[in-house]
Amino acid sequence: MSEHNDLQRDLHMDMRLAEAYIPSQMYGETFDLRTALINGTIFPELYRPYPPRTAV
């Protein structure tokens, strides 16, 4: 291994990898199956549609 690679490895040895954060979810109302397939989720609180595009 080259000296450059050894230096990079040593610099990153104490760094932590990414950690996922998943908040607790309360199960409540759900979409009907047809709406869930269209929206990509069964949970209304997780549905976040993109805003409509405006013509340029």
C-alpha cells in the first residue's frame, strides 16, 4: 500500500459510519389499498407528493 493510502486510512479510522434514525410511528388511519398503491405508501402521514412543476 502506498504512503498516501496509509495516511488516508489512518485519518478515517476513528470516523463513524452513517447511522440511520427512524422515528417511532403510531399506527392509525391507513389508505385503502388502491390509494396506497397510487401513493406508494399505506400511511397518509408518510405521503409527501412533490409540488407540481410549473412550465418554464
